[in-house]
Amino acid sequence: MKITVLSVGRIKEKFFVQAVEEYKKRLGRYCRLEIIEVADEKTPDGAGEAAVRRIKEKEGERLLSHIRDGMYVIALAIEGREKSSEELAAGLEALGLSGQSHIAFVIGGSLGLSGQVLDRADECLSFSRMTFPHQMMRVILLEQIYRSFRIIHGEPYHK
């Protein structure tokens, strides 16, 4: 199975970079992992609704340019469905068993994802009703993907 993480913005903090690298290494025994970063747009202070929409659309176009036919797309969105770790694992396992070999998780920028990206998504997933920085969300997502593979393979994981 191939997992692609598409994310708006780059990780700058060294400790987040180290955490991402650690999970990439751990996930290597379970899947092929690809992380694609697209540029974020600067959001001016006091940006109006039209400016916010344009920024999300630009970032969305960049994300969509990396989404291929045949990918199963899971958009991380606050309005998505919350799942337990076990439910996420079961969903990934079911996708694999159904022949879905490429899953893309999409993380938006500070303003969220555009309507076009959400429309393309096969599923919207929420980790919480809270907002997290995209750098931290990437680490949390990778940890949960790793945990899912441990669950799928019947291997111990911390509860």
C-alpha cells in the first residue's frame, strides 16, 4: 500500500522535522510513504471573505495537482467524521482488502481546505473540533497511520 500525505506549508521546527522522520522510518516496514508539501499563501491581517476564498483556492489548486485518478483521498477537515484509532485502522485495512492501493491524506493550510479539495475527497476525517498547526497535524497523522498498521498486524501499541 502507498500512503501519500499532501500538506500545505513546510515544517520549520526541528523537533517536528525529527518526529516526521522517525515516523517515516517506522512506517517503512508497512507501506510506501510519500510526503508532498505545497506552498502556502500569505494571509494578510484582516483578510476579508473574498481574500480567504482566493487563498484557499490557490492552495487547493496546488494540492489537487498532486492528486491522481485512482487515489482514495481522505481530507483532514474539522467538519469531518471523528474516528477512534481502531476505526481508522479498520478503515485502512478495508480499503486495502478492497484493492485500494494508494491512499492520500490531505492537510490544509491555516485557513483550511478549499471546496474543490473537499469535493474531490472520498472521505473527510476530523481529529478533533480543535484547530492544530499543520506541522503538528502532520506528526499526529503519521503517528495514527503508524498505530493503524500496528493494530492491523496485531502488534502491541500503547493505549
